[in-house]
Amino acid sequence: MENKKIIIEIPHQRSARAWVSYNDDDIINHAVNEGYWYELWTKEKAIDFYGEEDAIPDHILSELKENDEIVQVCLHDGHEGDFYKKNEAPTKLEGAEECLSRGLRSCYFLTVQEAKEFINEYRDHKSHEAIEALKEALKDI
């Protein structure tokens, strides 16, 4: 199954750019390079990380007392991350997309067909730059 996506990043000031993702792991790995991580926590992992139960921050410990597993989603370096109940956490891909969108005016994750339509329809911030970057990315497919 083909899962190619074109990612169009449109910042506030820098030039727009587009790149090709050949699968979800490409998007996730790109986000990891930006400081993203997604991790499953148990009480045992928290104790290993903090050294002892008394050292675990209250908000983490209270979640772990109510849930056997929680998910930590961190969108960038220097951010402790947010903790979610496992069934309420964003998926790993959703978190990665949020990480890559952070700080941009807009960011689009498009199928190849959607990208072709985008060329004809996009008329917003940096439209010429975004469309030219998108056309270049589509040449790689």
C-alpha cells in the first residue's frame, strides 16, 4: 500500500518548503529530529527514571495510580511533555504532525492527489512560494 504524503511547511517569515514522506515513519522520524518523542510510561518506568516513588512528580504519580500505563508526548526539546491516559493520547503520527506544525504559519500533510489539487486552490500566505515548493516535491515522486 502506498502511503506517500507531501508535507508543505509555510513559516511566518522564512521560505516555504515541501518534502515527500514515503510512509508514516518518515514523518515521525522527521519530528524526532526536531526534538519530538512519544513514550509509554508505567509506574515501574517512572520509578526507574526518578529513582524512587517519592521523587515522581505528583501529576505523573496520580495518573499512574489511576492507570497502569500513560503516554508522554513531548513536542520539542526543553519541554517535559504532556501525559495522557493511554486511550486518550494522540497517536504517534498525530503527535509528530503537531510537532512539525509547531511555530509555522501553516503546515499541510497531503496525499499526492490532494497536493495536485492544492496547486490549483491555495491562495493564502506565501502562495507562490508554497506552490513552487510543492511542484518541486512532486517531481521527486
